[in-house]
Amino acid sequence: MVALLTLLSALPALAQEAAKDPAYRAFPLIGSRLAVWAVAQLHLNFAAFILGVPIFAVIIEIIGWRTRDAQYDWLSHELVKLTFAAFSTTALLGALLLFLFIGYYPKFWTYMTSIFFPTYGVYAGLFFAETFTVYIWYYGWDWLSGSRKWIHVSLGVLSNLFGTAILLVANSWVTFMMSPAGIDDSGALKGSVWAAINNFTWMPINIHRLIANIVFGGTICAAYAAFRFLGAKTDEERARYDWMGYIGNFVALSAFIVLPFAGYYLGREIYAFNQTMGITMMGGFMSWLWIIQAILIGVLFMGSNYYLWLGMERIPGSERYRRYVPMLIGILAFGFMVWATPRSMVITLDEARAMGGTHHPLLGFLGVMSAKNTAVNMMILTTFLSFILYRRANKVSTRPWVGMGMAIQWAALGVAAAIVIFFGVYGYFVESLVRIGFSVYQVLAVLGAIFVVMAIDIPMFKGARSTGAIRWGTIAPRSQYVLILLAVTFTWLMGLMGFARSGIRQHWHVYGVMRDNSVDAVTPAIGYAANMITVVTIAFFLLVLFIFWLGGLGEKGKAEAHGHAAPVIAGGSDASAGGPRGGRSPRLP
Amino acid sequence: MKVGAFALVVMGSYTYYANSIPQIQSKPPAELSLEGGNVTTAQLVKAGEEIFHTKGTCEICHRIGQKGTRAPDLAGIGSRAAKTKPGMSAKQYIIESLLQPGAYLVEGYPNIMPQVDKPPIALNRSEVWALTAFLESLGGTAEVKLDDIPKTAGASAAGGAPAEIKLPGDPKAGEVVFSTKAACIACHKAGKIGASPVGPDLSQIAKIQTPDYIMKKILDPAGSGTVAGFPKGVMPPMFGQTLTAKEYMDLVSFLLTLK
């Protein structure tokens, strides 16, 4: 922390010195690019985790505070503990990244400083504020309990606001490199730094990263819970971590279903900034990258749904919904295939001749945006349906209007699906400008259906008759591997998207303004990038394991003394007994 | 151990797949300088073909012998170009298309082509010359000379300063015209002023459009095309009659400050 602040205070002098330096220096053995790549990806992984987890940790704390359910308070504390352990590693990696830029890309850093110097002080101030707030939030858990709980919750909210502000500042630097604004033709800042901050891709990246951070935090927490579940010695422990895994996955899934919309917004702004950049991204040398992305997202959708279906097995009464699962699998699988179908890509003349053009004569029709928008909206609807079935698995509504309510819910889902498919097909018969507008109707139909179904579902199942408590801890162990699959896949996907975001600048440090004249100016092919992403992802998980282990060492034997004894979750008993024993069943979303 | 092995298998499969598909790098373009040197037509055409496939990034949208959805097929452009725009030879048309792509649009295609001598493509004058020769050779004869390429072409390549345009207008007075007499503010946002979403946001218009386009658009809105996603025929066509010459220059000067 001190090192970081000292470094920030010395930046102007360093920047001036850098002007006299060579444009580039070579990092020993692996080269400067790989060094920056590895540290930047690791830093972003940790930063995403420590920014994403507190968002839902504070929401869970508020639920626990308002419902007086200690289990939520325990979970929130557990989540902040994980964040806290990763906090200093994130800061160290950030400082290391800064050293690398100043040392190995001095001219580039001088240029960035000439534009963004006023933001450095803001960033440092926010970092200070966030650090202190998180410290008080974590260490003041017991001190600020009872009648002072509102102060504690406010600290959690405040730390999230500071964290989000840090994200916005850092995003302005990275988005300026993609879509520079507020500068004249020589690259100098024209007026206020605000114009450089508020560039074309700043707000879309802010939104996309904020949502993605929540998904990422959820998947990592769920994976942590899975890891603890698989190593659990008692039924109580298994029940606790089964519940924690479910909550982590629930949070990740809730945020994940809106992530594709944020992605489309970002893509649209990239095209608005520069058509060439957009076309290079989607149809140029990066075209294959999106096929891999589609596969990863398909895995995430399938995995999330599979986890919910496996989870239903531990809920008495869920048997009646099993018959829907094959239909859900069918829709997801078809959507997956459509999303993974390329429209056009860089191919050789021979390949084009063999295929009869750059587009496949039959499958090419599934590669356009009409088909892909339809597929993703149907996958989101399907995932939502899986969640609804899970939610009501052990509930039988006692409301007299249940028949009407169900009919309206099915009608809402059916109408939404019909609207999505209608505009998907109609999109083939209209101009592209009209077609782009159709995606808005499709999204609104899906969001509208989700709203209508939930608005009916909540009162319909309030006070419902239970067919039995959830047998927490009795879920099949393979479900925990699904949670690990989701965390690994999402982390890998983040690395891939980082490569895409950075790679579309091609041989420019700052697109169209400052060329990359280093020996690493070649943008590597997808295989090389994948190798690098995998190595860094492995390093990330090893570091996470180490940090969690260290955090666990400090907590051993202290939990109960601090009043954070792990709660007993209903169902944490002998699985063969088939029923709950001990503890209350938590009120779940 | 089992969890670690599982995670490695998952990442390994993604990595294997990524390595098994076509591997395409994006190499930084090399600078070509032919000025002052002796170069044969064949060498020039070959250099132009290389630029077409690499630094020019033409292939992203254009194909040769295949109709594209984003841009016209360039097969036979060397002969076809002479008949495309009345009064222009094939050479003149091709040069204009490269340096001022919006000046003439082939029917059915959007106005999306960037100026090839400006960043990020940033071809220099020699490269524009070679590329023109290559395009002429597609169905015609390469006869372009270096002197046919304007001396200003490529002046701002690679981030260098472009030829500066000085207009005898007052941007501050133009801002007043924008908000009052011309009432552009009714439909357009321009930096800190205006908020209407009826027409495109002009906050960065000088960055994404040329002065020529801006000047023409004010006088002939319908003839300059409509930005994607906005309704056609909404912008009034009578500014040439209602604004004085000074007001017109002031307005253009103001718009050119919006970057």
C-alpha cells in the first residue's frame, strides 16, 4: 500500500524521466508483452473478484439483517473473508503492472500520463477510501452488530460505491486505448480530461465489467463452496457448503442472463466508433475467437441448468417436474449450436470455392444476428424456466387462483417465446437497419415474461404447502464438479475476452494515435493466446488456493470466539434418513 | 487432487480446441516507400496486391470475384470504374474512392469505408499509388503515376499531423447559430449543448467525418445519406437559403471543434 502510494506520488517525475528513455525495454526471458499480459490478466481476475463479491455480500448481509436470519450474516461474513484475503494480492499485482508499464513501455506510459494524470490522484484517493472502508467493514463485524448493524451495512454499501468508482477510473484508461477521444490529430488532450474518459466504449465496458464481476465473484464463491463440500467431514459441513454453493451459483446465474445484452451494447459502440475495428473484430482475424466464446457460453448455460436439475434431486416433490428436463435440454442444445455457427470468417480461396462462398449454403443462415439473438433469448428463457421449476420444487400453492396464475405464467412464457421466434424469422426479410431494432423487442419480451412470471410466482407460493424440506448436503457430488466447471470456464472466458478487447487494437497502443513499434507488435493467433490464458488461469487458481489457505489458517479456532460460528443448515444430517434434522431451512431466493 | 485434475482437463480441452482451429496472426504492416525510386508497373501492381491483402485491410469487406454484403465485388474494377462516374477515368475514380470513399456510393452499399490514408489504415502516398495500380490491373491496365496521387495523401499516416484546414469562421458564433437560427439543437446533441435524440449525436462529428462531408451535409442533407438507425428525410434541406455565408462558415467551424 505504502509502496503504491509512493509510486503514485512519484509518477510525474517518472513520466518526465521516461520521455528521455528508449520507447521500449525487453523483459528478461519471456519478453515485455507476456510479462504485462500475465500480470494484467491476474490483476483483472483478482480485481473482478474483490469488486464483484462485495456487491452480493452486502445484499446477503441486508437480507440477514432484515430477516434476522443468522445464516445469511454468516454467509456474508464468509464471502467478505474471501474478498479480504484477496485484497492485498490485487493491490500488489496492480503495483507490479504499473512498474512494468513504466519500466518496459516508458513512452507509452508517458503518453497515457499526459492524458490521464488528473485521474491518478482520484484513483489513489478512492483506493485509500475503499481500503479503509473494507477494513472497518470486515473487522467491525461484531463491534457494529445489534442496534449498530445499519452502520455496518452502510459501510458495506460504501465500500461497493468506492470499488465501483475505482473500476470506472481504470476503465477510462483501457477504453481510451481502444477508442480514443478528446484529443487533437497529434494525440494531445484538447480540453478537459472528461472527454477522454467519456469515450465510445467507456460506459459499455463499465456496464459489462460490473455485471461480469458479479458473475465471476459468484462462480468463484460457488467453486470455493464446492471445494469445501467435497472435502467436508460431516453432514452439517456438507449441508452448509451445499447451500453456499447454491447461493453463489444463483447470484452468478442471475447476473449472467443479462450479460449477453451488455455484450451487444459494447459491440454496437465499437462499430459506432470505428466500422473497421468492428469488422476486424467480428469478421476479420478474430472471427474464430467468437466460435470459442460461443462454446464457452454454451458450457456456462448448460452447466448452470444441469446444476439446477441436479439440485432438484435433493428436493422432495421435484419429481413432478422431471418430465420438462428433456425439452429444456433440447432447446439449450439447439440454441448452443446456433450460437456456435459462424456466418463468415477468414478462409482461403480454395475453402471458399469448396463451400460455394464465404458463407455455408445452409448453416450460414444460422450464423446471422437474427438467429443468434433468437438463440440467446431462448436460452435465457429456458434457464429462467429451470430456475422457476427449482424454486417451486417442494412447494404446492394453496391459493384458490393457482390455476389461473399458472395459465398466465405459461402464457407469458409462450408469448415471449413466440415474439422472440417471430422477430428472429422476420429479421431475414427486412433490411439490416430494421433488423437491428428487432433485438430490442426480443429482449423486452424476455424481460417482460420474467417480470410477469415472478410477479405471479411470489404471491402464488407465499405460504405454500411444503412437500418436504430441501435435503441440503445430499446433492450428488458431480454437481460440485459442475460448479468448479463453471468457475474455471468463466475465468478462462474472461481471459479470452481480455485478449479480444486488447487484440482488436492490433498494432496500436492507442488505436489510430500511437503505434506499437515494439518487437511484440504482432497480435498473436488464437492458439497462442489460449496457451497464455490457460497458464495464467492456472496461476490464478493456485494463488487463490494459497490465499484462501492462508486466510483459513488465521481463522482456525477463532470463528466461534468471534461469534461467527458456522450455522447449522437444515438437512445437514444422515442423507439416508431422507429428511431434515437440526437447524432451520434458510429462506432462499 | 481430483478437483485440480478436473480443472486442468477442462482448461486443457479449451486450449486444445483453440489450437486446432485455423491460426491467424495480425501482423503490423510494413511501410512501403517508392517515391524517387525506379519501379516497374509489374512491381507496383505486386506491391499493391500485397497492400490489398495486408495493411490496406481491404479484404475485410471487399472480395474479388465474389459479391459481398458490406462492399462491392472488385473483379473487373479496372475497366468498370471508367463507366461508373460520368466524367471520371478509371484511375480518377479509384483514387477518389480510396481517399474520399463517401464521395460516390455504389447502390445498395452503406457509407462505411474509411479513408485509406488516415489512421488506423494510414497508407502513405506510395502505398496509395501501388494500391491504385493493383485495382486498375483488375480488368484494366495499370497506368497510374505517382503524380496522380495528391501530395496531401497520407500526410497524417501513422499518427502524423494532417494538412490543417483553416476556415474563416468563428466557432463561438457558430455555436449560437447551432442553438438559435439554424435550430440544429432541436434534433442534435453537440457536446455540452443539446440532448435531443432525433438526429445523430454530433459530439464527435469532426473526429468521425471530414469537413467536406459536414459542409455538404448541411447544404444537401438528403444527398449525403442518412446515418444508420435514423429516419430519412427529417433534416431540413433549406439551410443554403436561410443561413448567410458567414453563419454557414461559423456553423461549420463550430462543428469542426466537436472531436
